[in-house]
Amino acid sequence: MAKQKKNTSSSSKKSVTLDYKFFAFWGLVFAGAAILLGGIFGKLGLGVITQVFNIIGAVAIGVAIIPASWHYVAHKNIAWKIIWIVCLLAYIVGYVLSQI
């Protein structure tokens, strides 16, 4: 009887999983760069560019903290989730009010 050969060559595609750690890291990187550039352009008297970079920085901070904080409260009871939603709304409303 002939021995059957097992197929050991499998496709080794790496799947990229975008989890909260990814967003936390890159959100922090983009926020830091945007806030730094906004500060530099602010000192140069370029107000419109400063505002654009400050908006990018605030959005990047949101992208960084929202998934990470949800990961923390996802398996907790409903009170933690309500607190998370209230804090998220406070972040968004506070940012919008600061831009008016």
C-alpha cells in the first residue's frame, strides 16, 4: 500500500486584526503630531491651519480612547456602559462647544 502524503503546504496569509490597541496607538501618534503641528503653526500666526490641526488632534484622541475605553467596559454591568455613553457624549458636546 502506498502511503498517502499529507498536504502540508497551506496558504500562510496573515490576517490583520484591527483591535483597540491598534486604534489607541495610532490615534495617539496622529494626535500628538497634529497637536504639535497646530502649536507650531499657531506660533507662526497661521490660525486657520492651527484650527485644522487641533480638530485632527481631537478626532485622533477620540479614535484612540473610544475603542480602548469600550473594551474596558464591554464586559462590565450596564451602569459602566451608561457611564461610558455619558462620558462619550460629554466629550463630543464639549468639543463641539469649544469650536463655536
